[in-house]
Amino acid sequence: MLRLLDEFPSCSLNIFEFLRVAQPLRPRYYSASSSPRVHGEGVVQVTAGLEARPVPGGHPFRGMGSHYLHTLRPGDRLNVFLDNSDGFRCSRT
């Protein structure tokens, strides 16, 4: 959207109309990068990279989910949902 507005400066955007028709953000899926054997049951760690991409206007765009994760500090809590994957299983040996 920003690229289009930058390329066609004669266009105007009513932010309220845009928000009315904009699609909601889709959930972002991350895989666990920790082991319950090491960190204990009930603790999950994820690894998320943060890549800034240039956008018109000079400010770099950072992903919504990964940028938010990078603002968290040790001990912060986060509401998540878990989804099973047939390819992974927890071994309790």
C-alpha cells in the first residue's frame, strides 16, 4: 500500500475507509527452539529474527510479530496458542 501511495502521489487515502476494508493480521507461526528436558515443562522458547526492510518515507519496516517479540524482556509473559504438528513429538525418556 505504501509503495502504491508513493508511486501515485495524486491518490489520497482515507484511513478510516482503509481500515474498514483491510484484512486482519493473520497469526504468525513460530516453532519452539527449546527442550522441556533442558528448560522444564511449561517453558517454551522461540527464536525470531528481526529484519528491517526499507519502505517509502525513510522508516524501515520491521515485522509486526517479530518486532513485538524483540521488545519483550526476560520474565515478560505472552499469551499464545499452541498447535500440534504431526511431524514433532515430545519424548519423555
